[in-house]
Amino acid sequence: MSVSMVTGGSYLESLLQGQPQLPSSPSAWLNQLRADAVDRVGALKVPTTRDEEWRFTDISPLAKLSFQPVRAVSSLQTADVERFYLEEAATRLVFVDGAYAPQLSTQPDEATDSGLIVSNLSTALSAHATAIEPHLGRHAGFRDNVFAALNTAFLQDGALIIAPRNAVAEKPVHLLFVATQREAASHPRCLLIAESGSAITVVEDYVALQEDAYVTNAVTEIALADNAQVNHIRVQRDSTEAFHIANCAVSTGRASRYRSVSVALGARISRYNLNTLLAAEEAECAIDGLALITGRQLADTHTCIDHAKPHGISRQSHKCIVDGAAHAVFNGKILVRPNAQRTDSSQSSRNLLLNAKARVDTKPQLEIFADDVKCAHGATVGQLDNDEVFYLKSRGLSEITARNLLTYAFGAEIIDRISVASLKHRLEQAVLEQTQRN
């Protein structure tokens, strides 16, 4: 059945009607969560450029497309996707158009992963309901977010990771989301629970096997208990005709450490909301991001680091490399609440324009309601430094080679912070290829 996309509430209603009916869950709380999300979808509207949070991001092209319900059964084999596998990751969950693909996935080795739980969410609900219920749908709020509400309304398959108390996962967990169907809308879901004293690295990876338009509407929730450490690597390399909308919500416990590196290379229009709540004393986060876009691409990153308790530390560096007639948006808010004394926070937004038609809108924000804090932010938008180009030319490089080298180095600084060597190498190659000019 084809579903025509129209703007406003009718668009959302038609999208809901176009999806297959989900089976009722044995968990009453999950059924209620879905029902509440459906109610919010009915009450909310698709954001437009008249909304302050979306004024630079026009998603009206969605209204020009029609979408088919996702066919749940995948015929993909390992040979079709193994080029995306990470050699360091012994544990892998693969989702094809939002549906779990067990034949492409590998489960953790109980002997080496300290009791790590990595599973499809729908199959783990009964066994781990006590751990899941306090977190699923509780961090990524959908009361005022229509896309998070849509994702929650369709909640079925998803990636569940539970790092038990004091467990240290030596190898990264790879969550691979593969898009194969044109004009389909999928709703990937991830839930990561890091219990007290645990440490884990997770790679959240979005790729495509076709170049037509489709929609990925993802929601990720990450909860860190006291003294937990999470290294979260997120890579978006969708089709350049795709629409990628994602919400990630992080909550940290006392003295916990959250580290994030996100890289956006694909999608015709992408929007990533990352909200990090430093909910307990002495929590820390480090958030780095890179958007590398060209042609007609639009990449929008909105972040909020909420210092709710004293002695929190946050560091953020976001970079954009924009070529062609592409448009990058960055809005980064740091909020320091009244009782969050001794907060130490810094934010940097650096943006490189490679073409006269390229555009960047950047808006770093500080909202401080405490008086004993150390906070700083800054933003730059410009082209390559002529003095740096001249220096390299004086060392024998041609102007094109000098410019290519400086552009690559600008982006590679963020890529270098990725701790998974094979993924880091692939992304370095991608940046190198996209920054070369003849």
C-alpha cells in the first residue's frame, strides 16, 4: 500500500496508517508507552522553518515523496554487508530497514565479555524487563518531539545493550543499520544501559545499499550509572538522497564519563539532536562532531549539555566542511543550572567553506544560572587560511595539493578521536576522497 506524504497532521496520520500493525506486547507498560506515543503523534505537527528550532532546516521535501511500508523479511546475506563489518567488533547487531537480521548478527562471547547483554530489544523484553522499563522511552522525551513520538509508536525491534556492574567490554559492540528499500520509512531504536563501574564502546553505524530516497528516523537512549564509562561512536553515511532524522538522549550518574564522536557524511537532509544530562555530581562528557557535505546536502546538528549538578565537566568540538551549495547548521547549548556550582565547560564550533555558494549557520549558546563556574564558547566560519596555503606552497607543494592537505587535516582532527582503528581508517579515507579537488 502506498502512502502519500502531505504536510501537517494529515502527513503523520497517513504515515501511521501506512505502517503494519504491531503485535501486542506481553508487557503492559510497553503497550501503554506505544499508545501514549500514538496520542502525541496525533497532537503534534511536523516542524517547519517557522519553528525556532527548525528555522534553518526545511524538511518540506518529505511531502513530495510517497512511502511503502517496510518489508520485514530481509534476504541479505553476509557477503552483501561484510564490507561494513569492523574487525575489532566480535559482537554485532544488524538491522535491515529497521528489522533485526539475526543471520547477519553475532552475539557476545560469555567467556570474554563479562556478562555483557547484547540482544534484539523485542526478544529481550521478558528476560530483562526490570532493567529495561526504567529507561526505555524515559530519556528521549516524545511529548514535544514528533519524530521521537513516531519512533516510539512503532517500537518493536531495536538494539539493547546492558553492561553489567563493573563489567569492562574489551571489544567494541557494532550496531549496523542497513537501508535497502527505496521510499521506505524505518525507525531504528537503541537502548544502552551502563551499570555502575562498567565500561563499553559502542559504534552506531548507518549505511545504505541503494541510492534512492528513504527515511531513517532513529532514537537512541543511553543511561550511565555511577562511575560508568561509555564511548559512543556514531557514523551516518546514508544515501545522498535519504532523509535522516535522529534523537539521542544521554543521562549520566555520579563520576560517570560519556564520550561521543559523531560523523555525518550522507543524507540529502539530516538532523541530529543530542541531549546530554549531567544528572549527578562530578559527571563528565566530551562531545565531538564532524559534518562533511557537498552538493545540495543539508546537515543540522543540535546539541544540549545540561549541567544539573555541581563539579561537572564538559568539552565539545564541532566542525563542518561544506562544499558545493550545501548547508550546515550547528546549534549547541550549554545549560548550567542554579545548583551546578564549579561547572567547567567549553564549546568550539569551527566551520570551513570550500565554495562561494556553501553556507553555515552556527549558534553556540551559554545559559548560566550559577555564579561559580568556568565556561567558554567560540565559533568561526571561513575559508582556508591563505598564510597556511602560502607556507605549504613555499615548501614545494602546488596550491591545489596544499588546499587539499589543509582541508583533510581540518576534518581528520575529529576522525582521529575515534578509538576503533579500522573504522577510523575508513573514515580517514572517506574524508580524503571528499576533500580532494583537481
